[in-house]
Amino acid sequence: MKFLGKSSRQRTVFLPLCWLLLKFLQPGRCHLYNNRYAGDKVIRLLPKTEGQVHALKKMYHTLQVDLWQPSSISYVSEGAVVDVHILQNASQALLAFLHEANIQYTILIKDLQKTLEKDSSLRTQRNRRSLSAYNYEAYHSLEEIQDWMHQLNKTYTGIIHMFSIGRSYEGRSLFILKLGRRSRAYKGAVWIDCGIHAREWIGPAFCQWFVKEALLTYRSDPAMKKMLNHLYFYVMPVFNVDGYHFSWTHDRFWRKTRSRNSGFHCRGVDANRNWKVKWCVEGASMHPCDDTYCGPFPESEPEVKAVANFLRKHRKHIRAYLSFHAYAQMLLYPYSYKYATIPNFSCVESAAHKAVKALRSVYGVQYRYGPASHTLYVSSGSSMDWAYKNGIPYSFAFELRDTGYFGFLLPEMLIKPTCTETMLAVKNITMHLLKKCP
């Protein structure tokens, strides 16, 4: 099966670009992201007492830090793991504070810039070895992903249909791939989105992997054949297109959208706090400069509005909503915004249990699963809760690899194992949909 080969003209252009990028990453040359992360560190903190938690929250508002995990300082509690990206000019002050407060810590990444440039150099070398076909074991820019979508749409006309559901704040198309055979008049559907948070690159990589596996194994895998014959799959490889593009060009650790906030220099809204379900109550911020900013009103972001409108229009036949994030190694289901049990808990919990078991069978990787409020933290305005509240009975959010050693910088060598095991979990959930829940 021919799979997204590049034209000879594209190949001749690509090699010099790779060579130039490698030259840029050599000492004394232009640095990735304008050397903005030089000397920055990523530190894991382990507050063990209420006093240490209080001290950390106070520190957060005085030093230049970016929380990697959890996503908001309000989620920090006793015994919680806290991963912090600390700027070079604040690192000495933070380390002194940690010693004084007697808070245990581990340095995960000593120099973020060096780690990024090493990772980028490896990515470039890998891409040089994969010019004849699209490389699914690599991260791709927004332009590459959208070109890939267009190519699939031309090549697999009988099973794929590409369309746009609107435009982003900065005017980029919000593209969807619809997969499935036109085998019956009425078919249920599964929605899959990746990249709500820009810096979580493993999400879009998985969405592409899912599409690739569906196309390659449809004829040989009975489970995949059944899935595509009985269901449609709406796959959105990059939800937050503006933010994802920005994470490639300016700020690798950008999380939010790129909309302007009136009266503030800070840009963007957390697209996973902007949904009309207990909007901006707990676990979300009303301050535009915070990473969990809920926005000026529900569905203020055109990206969220477009997806919500599409799901509302098709909710009668969409049976599952799957959203892919990173990192934590968890499979979450509603509710996020409150400690309560969903009405169809037994069916959803059974699907999650079997999915995590299937995932673990590949490489032995352990995922926790359960209601998001208990398993992760309480947060309002999430897409998963909104989908469930709007009639989609199976709503899940995956937090993919890892648990913090690499964090948002999951190496490309781990794309294949991460996607392989996650694929089994998704297939398991999908097959669960096709059976009557016991």
C-alpha cells in the first residue's frame, strides 16, 4: 500500500533544509526558539505537609515558574507530585526557598534548552532517514499534518472524507477526517480529538497513528473491519491549531489558544476549561494570564465553539467522545467537575477497566483509571464532561505517557510504543460500544 510518498521535487528541497537545521543546532549557531530556555530547569517537588503546600502556593506567585503537572497551583496538595519549569534567573531563588522550606525535590531536566536542541537534532536525523514515506514515528508541524490530511483525502476516497468545521482565532481551518465504510443507512460514530493543549505533542501523533492503523489493517484485522463497517470515526488531529503552531515556532511549552484578551497582554484561553458545563467554577481561573484561564464566557474560543456545534448537530449518533492529552498515564471518565457517580457508571467503568488491561498487555505500562475528579483533580468546563452532559454516553480523556521523567518532551523513540498500546485501548473501548452493556 502506497502511503503518502513525497514527490521527487519535495525530496530535493528537504535534504538541504535538514542540513541547515543541523548546522543551526551546532555550538555558536542560531539556537532553537531563540535560545529562550537556556539554563531553565524542570524540577519535581514533593510537598508532604499542609505548611509546605501553603509555602509552594505563596512561592508560585512570586517566582517565574510554569507548572507542568498539575496544570494549576490550586491542585497542589499534600503528597502530590508537582513538576515545575523554572526560568534560569529564578532557579537559585527557588532552590534556596526549597531548602529553607525543607521541601524534597528532584531535578528532572538540568538545562531545558540543551534537551530541546538534542531532541530536535534527533528528530531531524530521523526525518532524513524517512523521506520516501510519511514518518509516523516522528512529531510533525501543523503544516505537515494538514498536508498529510489532504493527501489521504485524495488517496483513500472510499473510506476517508476530509472537511472543515470552521476557523480558528487566527484564521486556520479546523479540519476533520471522517473514517468509515458507507455500509448502512444509519451508523453510530466515535469522535476523537487530539491537541487541545498545544504542548502535548504526543496527542496529535496518536491521532495520526490511529488513522494510519485503520487504513493499513482494515482488510486484515477483523476487529478493525467491524469497527469501520459499523461506525464512523471523526478524527481531529489538532484541535488547538493556533497554539500548536505557536508551540513549534515560538514557545515549545505553550498550552492555551492564541486569542487576545481585552485589557491584558497575556493571550489565550485553556480550551479544556471553556466548555459550557459548570463553567469556571472549580479548577479553572478567571485571570487571563493563568494557564487554566476559562475565557470571558463559555465557548468564547472559535475552536471550542466549532467543535461544540458539530457535536450538538450529530449527538444523536455519536456514541463515544475520546480526547487525548499528556502526561500522567491515566484513562479518565466523568465527572471532572464534581465528586459524583455517573448514571451508567458500571458500563463506562467496565470499558475503562478492559481498555487499561489491554493497554498494559503490550509493554506492561500501568495506567490508572476512574472518574477524573477522584483520579486526577476537580476541574470545571472540560470537553469530556460537556460531551457526557450533552448525550454522548461514553466520554473519556486519555492522559498518555509518561509520568514525568520526560513530561511534555516525550522522545520520538517512544511514539511507537505509546501509540501501539493506546491503539489497543481505543479498539477495546470501541468494541465495547458494539456490544450491549451487561
